[in-house]
Amino acid sequence: MSNLIEKINTDFMAAYKARDMETKDFLGLLRGELTKATKTPDDKEVVAKCKSMLKKNDESMDKMKQMGIEVVSSLSDREIEILNS
């Protein structure tokens, strides 16, 4: 098992115990996305998925700007912080 998926699992349990539901829910979603293809993704796959999620968020915000719509991130600041860590 990769170190990053282990860290996600550890952080998930810490957030659960601390009753930090926003973090727990997002880590659960991230863990689910990462383990769809394989139950033990390697660090390279974890990093790629995190980068992909950040890129999709940025692309959505750019499209909103181009359309003249108020720009709203699909990810919260906390979720972006988690993906970047």
C-alpha cells in the first residue's frame, strides 16, 4: 500500500475522531475515487488524481469567468488545502 493512501486513511480517522465532518467527508470521497480501480493505489496514482481534481476545479472557474458568471469554486478552501498537502 502506498504511503499517501495510508496518510489519507490516517487523516480520515483523525478527522472522524475530531468530528471534523468537512475534512472526513472529503477524505472519504477522495479515498473512494482513488480506490475505484484498485484497492491499493500507488503514490503516483494518488498524486495524479489530486492534480486532476485541482485542474478540473480551475477549468470550471475559468469557464465561469469566460461566460461572465460569478466565479465560484467547486471545491472549498479546505478541500483545496487537502489536495495540495
